[in-house]
Amino acid sequence: MSMIDLRSDTVTKPTPEMLDFMLSAKVGDDVYGEDPTVNMLERKMSEMTGKEAAIFAPTGTQTNLIALMSHCDRGDEYIVGQQGHTYKYEGGGAAVFGSIQPQPIDYKLDGTLDLDEVRKVIKPNDNHFARSKLMCLENTHAGKVLPLKYLREAKEFCSQNNLLLHLDGARVFNASVALDVPVRLIAENFHSLSICLSKGLGSPVGSVLCGSKTMIAKARRWRKVLGGGMRQSGYIAACGLYALENNIDRLNDDHRNANLLAKGLSTVSGVKIRENKSQTNMVFLKMDAHQLSTVTKYMEKKGIKVGGYGDMRLVTHLGVSEKDIKRVVSTFQELFHQ
């Protein structure tokens, strides 16, 4: 019996076709700017997002961090969601490495930041305060897609309030597929955006930061300082190129499977699906710590890996089929009907 892993879309493995493409990559020393495959990936991503330039890095945590450090100086502040990945799940890197103060506020239920609440925390131009420099949004957030109308409002708001705007777009292609628009229409509202290749797109490693030429030049230096200067990294950049060519449209399959999973679990007595369901590849179940532990252990015995922080999060990806979804629902029925 094969293992079904719903803990995250980061658990995907390269397909044989992706590996073949990787092995045929032409490489060079990327720190010297001489890796042709990395250069090709960066050009492709800048074109897709409509930005002047891009930089390839090992992780989304690093692309977010070098973005924050490129936009902000020591003593500056960035405004972010209380549950935002850059604030909560990236080790406090902005504060640790950049001396950048985070100013977290609560997300609304739809994953947006209330711009009126943002306005309240922008600091006056006074030596007592950190300088409010940047706002950071996340799309998708907990599987929820930020509406284009809101993104345009956020862009105008930041312009009026002298703020830069960065997008943690780890799953921005899920958002573009769900909205049925090119990713460029999302990206045009931001000064920079970080995009993961190693989640739903199925590449084993890597993220790309896109922005202006000036900003990416700063980011390239910070990447080196933070230990992200890789050498013949074209082999892994090739996986990203393959993913961009072959794995974007198929994100619809993940969204459809997440919807099937939510519908199936909604029929299981005792399973509580969190309200405000995601629109992409995530399903959240309400559970206390004891129940989460019990369910996780039972599922693993049945060949299904699940998990979460607080609530249980189930994530569909290219390693999960419709047949797997049916097996997961059946296993939940077995457990909750005992």
C-alpha cells in the first residue's frame, strides 16, 4: 500500500521527465553569473511576472528575507499579517539578520489585511519610532486567494502612504489558476514577489524573487551574504523551468481534489471542516491538540500522513490522485465511526 502524504505540497518528488530535463541542463558558475540555465529561469520568471529582473535562491524563506533586506534598512519596519509566513514561520529572520522590526496585525477571514487597520499602525515621522517602510501580503494565504480588486486597492493605499509592497507568493500560481488570470496581473500590484518552485509546481528545490533591476541587484548581494550563492545550480534551476512549462495548468487537478476531499469529509460525522474554506489546494479541519495527535497516529498506521499546527491541514498536490482522496475519506469514516 503506497503512502499518501497530505502534510504539505512541499513533499512532491521530481517526475522521471523532470529528472531527464535536469540531467540535460547546461551549467556554469552562477556566482559569476555564468550558469545559462539559471539565467534562463530568471529571465523567464521576470517575463512571466512583468518585472525587470529576478534572482534564483534555494528557498522561499531566503527570497522573502532578501526582499525585506533589500527594501528596508536597519530600524525600518514592515507591516505583516499575524499569521503571515514571513512573520511567524521564517525564524524571525527580518529582525535577526536585517534589524527590521515587524508590525503584525490580524488578517481578515478572507486572508486580506484591513487597510484601515494598516493605516492605524503606520508610524509618524518621529525619531521615537521605527520607520514604516513596507507592507507584506501573502497569496495564497491558508489556501485563500486574494481578490484582484483588493490587490489594486492595496497598491493604491501603499502609494498614498509611502509604503513599498511585497508579496509572499509562495503559491501565487495556485492563485492565478484559481482566478484564471496570468500571474502578471497579480504581480503588477507589487514592487516585488517571491515565488516557490518547490510546492505545487513540483520542483525539488528553489524559489525566485522578482522585482526591479535595482532591487534585485541589492538582493543578489544579500543572497551571497546569507550563504545562498550556489555554483552549478542550473541542475536544480532546470527543474524549475520544467515545472513552469508543464505543471502550472495541472494545479487545477489539485484544487479539484481538495474540493472532493472537503465534500467527502463533510459527510463524516464528527469531522468539522473549518469555515471559510480555501479556494485552492488546502482543507482545514477543526481539532484540539489531543484529537489531532490521535487522528495523526491512526492515519499513519493506515498509510496516510497528515498534520498541522492547531487545526489539521490537508494539502493536495501532484503526488495525490482522485483515488487517493477516496481512500483518505474512507479512512476518516473508519476512524470516526468506530
